[in-house]
Amino acid sequence: MDNLLVMKFGGTSMGSADRIRVAAGLAAEQHAHGPMVVVVSAMSKITDLLLDTLRKAEAGDQTDLEANLHQLSARHMECCSLLLPPERQPAAVAGIRALIEDFSRIAKGILMLGERPPRSVDEAVAVGERLSALLMAEYLEARGIPAAAVNAAEIVATDALFGNASPLMEPTRQRVVKVLRPLLEKRVLPVVTGFNGSTLDGRPTTLGRGGSDFSASILAAALDARELWIWTDVDGIMTADPRLAPNAQVLDAITYAEAAELAYNGAKVLHPRTLAPLAERGIPVWSKNSFAPEKPGTRIVPKVESPQGVHAVTSMADVALVSIEPASAALSGTKVMARSLDALARANVELLAITSSSYQQSFCFLVRQSELERAKEFLEEDLALEFAHGYLRPLQVDPHVGLIAVVGEGMRGTPGLAGRIFTAISKHSINIIAIAQGSSELTIAIVVNRSGLEKAVRAVHDECGLGK
Ligand code: ASP
Ligand code: MG
């Protein structure tokens, strides 16, 4: 659709009646200029509350379940009463009740079963976004802007990987045309739930935690939008986490590739999968702060003209380094590596970095601590014989490490940068444990002792001249 804008509001931007008012105001301002679609997250902390409720239900904890349901209702009812004029309250209250009833029915089913089937979890947890979409749409209507809450289960088609589904773009495009187009043509502003979708045969799914950014980019791509604006509670994408590097600054512009690297390597500002659907059409994204909308934010674009050096530094603390080492040269290192990677792929463990070296053909890789046990389990099972016969040394795990990722398209072909970065780290007597740089030279990943992580981030940030 020509000139269409997609806006997405995160949980804090939807966190209270006041915040929803501000968000609706930002949407209304742009809606006056042309067609747009709004995508919303659940109110802040609500997804956590819903997931906690389902866990309590599974554990058979009825008292906690009731307490959580009460909290869920109280938060939305309070927001409703502060947000809407009296004449619009009854309809909105009825809508909220019906959605909470949907959730409660599933939670009670789980309580009875003592089990949480993934598809029921996905159906239940999407209620957070359905509630916030309802509130936003009602409020827009109250302000005289025709709006309609839309459940993304009707438009975002996904595979059946419950809890972490991936979009099927062509069917999504078709559903979007069928459901959203008629609204847009009537100048009705669709307020679409982030986070959820459904399989082709209609089973509810979700796109993974923090997935509303991804929802917004899926819709922007499906609608061929002119731009996507992602509203959060920070000023944009920064050169580093300001809690670690107090002189960090907001970037004016970065590329898709850089933003994706930052997201994958721990920067919290954007869901890592967000940019992929936009690449084909090169739709620009703005990361903006709904708490300070006058600030420009960061523009994320397919390419920048002359990229210069390092753009940003990010880090991850909750990681572990796993090393696999053949005990004799008789074993093919390549085969061990191939089988290990296969085991990790089947375990659905994400490799954050991987390096290999030396004639012993040992190699090591970095995983999230939350995925460590699963990684070990699959490796130990798949390589059980080699371990048992002593062809491989026992798995070595170092949980006291952290990852630094230095990101910038301009690093390509710039000699001396890596040297300067390593020197800056070692000046603080921080030991570098492993290093990985792909041939795209977009990111240098450095594994250091956990205790030196923060200092290393500051050191690299300063060395690369990224601070204010
Ligand atoms: N509400 C979902 C979550 O908290 C999705 C999102 O906020 O993006 O994970
Ligand atoms: Mg969120």
C-alpha cells in the first residue's frame, strides 16, 4: 500500500493509561498524514504475569493462580477506568472480561491437566496483547479516530514451532490483504496484537519473547510499508549499554546488518529477528523513545554510504564456554566438530561464537547459560562412545566468562583495529580467552573473564572513540 506507516509500541510505551494516551497521540499525529497500522505489545510485565500464572496452574497451585488472575484483571480494569470516558466504559469492560475469561479457561484447563501444552500456552499468552490492543483501539475511538483491534492470529501465518514460530510470508500477505486492506480503505486504524500468529490450519502460535518487534516488521513487509517506527523507552540504539559505559551515545544511523549483530549479541533494543523480513524491500526502521518523542532516534537502513570503523560495542554476561578436545590425533577433528554441531543443532542451542585452532583440533564455542545443560546433554549423548573410550577429553565448561561483540561495517579492510581493541583490553589485565571474527569483518567477538567484562566494554568503547 502506498505511503503506509507501521508503528509498534513496546510494553513500557503501553504500560499505563497515561502511556497509552501518549502512544495514541503519536499514532494519531501520523495517521492524519496517511494510512497506518499500529502494532502493540502487552502492557509491561503482563506477559511475565501470564506465563507465571500458567506455570502456577501446571504446578496445581490454585491460590496463586487466582491471585494472578485478580492482578491481571485489576491492572487492566484500572487502566480502562483511567483511560476511557464513562460512556465507553461498559463495552470496554465487557471486552476485557471476555478476554480474561478466555485466559482463565485455558489456565484452569492446565490446572486440571497438570500439564502445559505449548499451543495452549501460546493461545493463552497472546491475551496480553489482545487486552492492550483493545484498550488502545477503544481510546483512539474515544478521541474520534476510527480504530479496530485486530488479533494477529487472523493475519500472521506461521509454522507450528509453538513458542518461537517463524512467519510464512506469502500466506501472511494474503491474510493481511483480506483483513487489513478493507479497514485501511475505510480509513480505520488497525491496532494489531504483536507477538502472536497462527498456523495455516488455525492453531495459535507466538513468535518468541519480545516478538512484537518481529510482528511489526512482518506486517510492514507484508504491507510494503514506507517505514516502520519502533517506540521503546530508550532514545535509540546506543554505542554501548550506558550502564556499562556512561559516556555511550545514541547512534544517528546504522545498517540492518549492524543492528542485527547488536541484537544477537545482547543489545536489548530490538528483537534479533526483526530486520530479516524488511531486507527484501529495504524498508527503513526508526527506533524511537515514546518518553521523549522529540528526540530523533536511530534510523536503521539497508546501507550507509561510507561506514567508518567501529559503530558499537555490546556484551553478554550469562554465557558459558564449552571446549571439546580430542585426546589423540587419531580422531578426525573435523568429524568431531561436524557431529558436535549436529548435536547442538538438534538441541536447538544457539552458538554465539565458535573458534577452533591448534594441531590438536580442539574447538570451543559459546552458548547462553540457559541453554548450557541442553547443549551438554546432547553432546554427551551423541559422543558417548568417544568420551567413554577416552578419545575425547571430558567436556570442559567455563561459566565464568562474558562475551564482547564489537560491531561496525567500517571495520572491513581497516588494518590495525583488532590490534588496538585487544591492546585496550589487555591494558586492564583482562585475559582474552577466545576470539572470533567472520570474514565479513562485521563483528569481532571476544570472550573474556566474566569479572573483566564491564571494564573491557568501557576500554573498547573508549579506544574506538565511541563516547561523548
Ligand atoms: N509481550 C511479549 C513479551 O513480553 C512480546 C513483546 O513484548 O514484544 O515477550
Ligand atoms: Mg516487549
